[in-house]
Amino acid sequence: MKRKNYTGLFSVAFLSLVLGTSAYAQDAYEEAYQEANDLILDENWSQAVTAFQRFLSDNKSGRRLDDARFFICYAIDKQSPGSKTAFECFDEFVDDHSRSTYADDAQRSLIRIGQRLAREGNPEYGERIRSFRQAEDEEVAIAALYALQNIGDDEALATMISLFNRTSSEEIRKKIVYAMANFETTDVVDKLIEIATGGSSTEVRKSAVFALSNHSDDLYVVAALKIVLDSDSDIEIRKVALHAMSNTDVSDVVPMLEEIATNEANEELAKSAAYALGNVNTREAGEALKNIMMNARLTEARKAALYAIGNTEMTDLVPFVRDAAINATDEELGKAAAFALGNFYSSDANEALSMILSTARLTEVK
């Protein structure tokens, strides 16, 4: 009688048992993780911490371990925002899981909490933040520098400048420029001038010009903006510089803006100078806008002066704008004057518009 070979059958059965057990264990693993994660989604922070701690206790390996560690820290921070316990949790996570996809988020949380604790009189947390100044992830480095700036770190500016010089990322450079605007030193202004007139992209250079206007030393800023205007051929940069000038409290900018609006051959630049004067909102600026309307080289600059007047609160200029509309021989100028009057919410402006309707020289203006 021929004997049957059951070895293959036993092997298949054993393999099926192993695979089935493994699949069951994996399902249980994922289910336990998902239950804890659902508590995060429900913002049930205390129970989430407990559930993830139990998950880690039951599972010593697997792809979800760093996720669980991170969300424990996250939930602790939500329970007690900015606490030392949350800081220490994130700190340990960063040390143990530096390659995790959550590492950058953990570092940013660490920096945020450390800044708060340092400002509350715990300088040792500032030291931990300093360790991220040279982080590989430039976004993390920027976050650290922002935090150090806010807690008054003397080296933050120098580190920002160093990061600006070494990074090739336009977005990172723009963020550094915006952060630099919060430092009240002439060294910052000098660096921003260098950036604004240097070889960076137009967007980064525009950011530097905007940042200049945030500095509190208006005289120094205006002098810096004059350098930008005189040294740059990029119209976009010069337009931004004109706008920035109008945000200062230096009366010297009025004649400069008037001269550019009146005599500049480039239409966009001349218009920008006129609009910038409208932001100054002083008696001298009002007179300058009247002069531009009457004497500017370009019609578009004259129209811009009228629109700028209409956006001011100088209601005593209503008669000037009314007469410009009534006596206009240029249709575009006359219509611009009428539109400008429409921006004055006053009885004088309404009366002026009625007069234009009945007496304007050009039918199109009526």
C-alpha cells in the first residue's frame, strides 16, 4: 500500500495559521492606534494621553510608535498650553525621533513653548531654542530666530543675516527680511538697503523696501529710501520705495514726491508718486497734488493726483476739483475730477457735482 505524503499539507496549514495570526495582530495594532487617534480628533486630551501611553506599553515596535509619542506631547500641550511638561515631552521626542515625519512639527512646538517659558523668567529654555538656529530645516531655523528675537537675544540678528546669506530659498529670504524689520537698529537699515539694492529677486528686494518703512527712525529711513530710488532701475522697486516714503512722518518727502510725479517720464512711477502723496494727508501734500494736477508732464499723473485728492479727507479741496471738472478740455481729466468728487462724502461735494452736471464744458464729463 502506497504511503501518502502529508508534509506539504502540514506546511501550508502552518503557514496559513502564522499568516492569520500575524494579520489578526496587525489589525489589533491598527485598531488600538485608531481608537487613541479618534480621541485626539474628539479633543479628549486626557483620555488620548492615556490611550496612547497604553498603546506604547503594549507595542514595543511598529510603524506607529513615533506617531503615538508625538500625539502624547500634542495632547499634553493642548491640556496645559506652554507648560514645562509639554516642553520636556517634545524635547525627548526630538532627541529620540529626529528622523520622524513629525520632527519638524515637534521642533516648532518646542520653540514656541520655550519662547513662552523664557519670557516668563526661565532663561534656560532660551538656550534650548538657540540650538535650533542652525537647523537643517530652514523653516525651523526661522521659527527659532523669531523666538529668540522676541525674547531679546543679542545674537538673533547676526544669525538671521547669516541665514539670509547662505539660503537660496526666496520664501525663506522674504521671511528673514520681515523678521529683520522688527529690530530697531541702524545696522538693520543698512542691511535692508544692501538687500533692496542688491542681486536678490525682485520680490525679496521689495520685501526689504517694505521692511525699511517699519523702522521708527524716519529720517534714517527716508535717507535709505532715497538711496534705493537713486540707485535702482527696476520700476517695481522704485514704486515700492515711493509708497514706503508716504508712510513716514518726514515732511521732506512731499517735495520729492511732487517732483517725481510732475517730471518723471515713466507713467507708472509718476502715478505712484502722486498716489503716495495721497497717503501723506497733510496740507503740504494737498498743495503738492494741486500742483501736479496743473503742471505734471503726463496726463496719467494728473489723473492720479485727482484720484489721490479724492481719497483724502481734505474737503477744502472740493472747489479745486470741481473747477477742474467744469473747465476741463481733456475728457479723461474732467471725468477723473468728477469721479474724485464722488469719493467726498459731504454736502459741498454733492453741490459741486450738481454744478458740474449743469455747467461742465464737456458733455462727457456731465
